[in-house]
Amino acid sequence: MLDKEASLRIQCLRFPLIVGVVFIHGYYSSAQVGGSTVGLAAPGASVEFIRNLCSQCIARVAVPFFFLFSGYFFFLGLEGDRASYVRRWKARVRTLLIPYLFWNLAVLAIAAIGQSLPAWQSSFSGGNTPRFSEFGPWDYVKALFGIDRLPVAYQFWFICDLMVLVLLTPVIGFLVRRVGYVWLALTTLCWTFELWPVRVPSQEATLYFSIGAWAASKELSLFAFDRYGKLLLLVWLPLVVLDSLPVEVPLRPYIHKLAVAIGVVCSLYLSRFLAASARWRALAVSLAAAAFFTFAVHEPLLTVMRKVVFKLLTPDSSTMLIFLYFAVPLAVIGFAVAGFAVARRIAPGFVSAVTGGRAA
């Protein structure tokens, strides 16, 4: 079991990590509106550096974090017999499968309706958005479950990968207990050199879920590296800057992977300061309940808002682009948190169901 401090630190990280996910998806400096591109496909070097730093470097630790947490909490205190696996699988139906189905069906319905309304067609079309009016029954099944493509609510690829990993937990549990170091070394090599042979679950998902499973099976704390936190920060910060430069950098893919891995540990270390500050701790804990709801609704809201704002403002300068880069995701996050507060007040049971019980 987690002690009180560790539980609090993890609680404090939930919402900031979701903010990171929103900024990953808010990276774009242009938008497809109808048949034309609005914005700048190649903004200036300063804009590129800031966008890379926030979305492609710092925020990129968020997804590994969630897989790490998921593997850790699945295996924490797991007895390893068939009955204990079945109990945890049943719990994941509520926390993963039901929210996955609801939000994908909701996004599919919203997008299909939006594409059928002439005034909104440009906001729900273009880019990689499919035309749902042209879908057959099998196309809808593939869009819903992410078969040979991302799910219709594309951010839910994470939940899709996680559900597959949960089904594979007996195999993963055997590997981390019997040949843990070999399995972790193998998955690390596959992640580093892009050698993973399957699409789902992804190499990143499998690696970090396995690390969490291994740590839980060894009864290790997620914060075991706190003692090296300052040293790791000194290593991580130059890597992040190097990875953010809008120029060709030798060995960049490997620098990026190293920055992500060290960034995960550094973020765990920095959570102690977030939890130690009464003001920031109270804010982070109060927002934690809205984390999954924000994750679920930020798309297609982010894409639609970007298209509308870019169409209205037609940004053609670096100053305007960098302003919108921060303003649009933050506005989406604000709307999501406000919407969560209203929905939980009106229909708390429904909100709890569609967030997998995370709205408490």
C-alpha cells in the first residue's frame, strides 16, 4: 500500500500531467479550415523553440507517467493467483472500458452531426478527420475500437493500449517476476531503437507499464530516486534544451528518448515540492478530480476551437501564433474544468460513470 505522502504526491501530479497532454495536442501552428490552411506552416525559430520545449519535450513525460502509474497500481498488492487477476480485470471494466465506449460514441455522434450541418462542416472536417457519412458498419466498428487506425476520439488510444496491457497482465506479471531485468532491457531497446513489432500496445506503453509492474512486484517506491533528484535535474535540463532546438541535432531521437526517461524521474522528484506547498497542493488536489474529464473532452474541443479561432484571427505573425499556442489550450482546459464542475453538480452519478469513478 502507498503511504500518505506518496498518495498525495501522485494526486498532485494528476492534473498537471493532463495539462501536458492537452499541450501535446495543441502543438500545431496552422489549422485546416475547409480546403485551406490558416496560420503558418513554418513559424520562426523562437516560436519553434517554445513549442518544442513545451509540447514535444516537457509535456512528453505525461504519457509514460500514466502507463507507469497504471502498471504500478495494477500490480501493487496483487497476490498473483487467477482470482486476484479476475477481480482487477472486473474493476478495469468500470475504470477503462465503460468510459472508453461512452466517449468514443459521443465524439463519433458529435462529429457526424457537425459534418452534416453546413455551418459547422469546416470545423469537423479536413486533415485526418474522416467523412462519417461515407462509413459502412465495419468502418464504424474500426473507428470505435481503433482497428487499423486511431479511435475516433483519438486521445483514447492510450486507454485502448492500456486495456490490451491489462488483458496481458498475467504474461507481464510472469515476465517481470521471473526475468524482470531481461524483459525491461528488451523493451527498453525496442523503445529506444523503434523495434517493437506490433501497433497495439505501443512500445512506449509496454515499457512503462512493465516498469510500473516490476516496481510494484518488488514493493519499490515510485519515489525511490528522490535522493538523485537534483543531479538528474542537472542532466535533464540541458537535454530538454538540446531537444527543443529548431535545428538539426545529431542523435536527436535518442536524446529525446533519454530526456523523456529522465524527465519522468525528475517530475516524480519535483512532486515533493508541489505537495509541500499548501497553496499549490490544495489547487492540484482540487483539480485532480477533473483530470480524466479534461482528458476526455479536450478533443475534439481543442481542434474545433483552433479552427474557429484561426479562421477568425488568421494569425500571420510569430507573436500572434505564440499567443494562440498558449491561449487556445488554456481556454480548452478552462472550459473543461468549468464543464466538469457544472456536470458533477447536476449529475454526479453520470459523471462518475463516464470518468471511471475518478470524479470523486
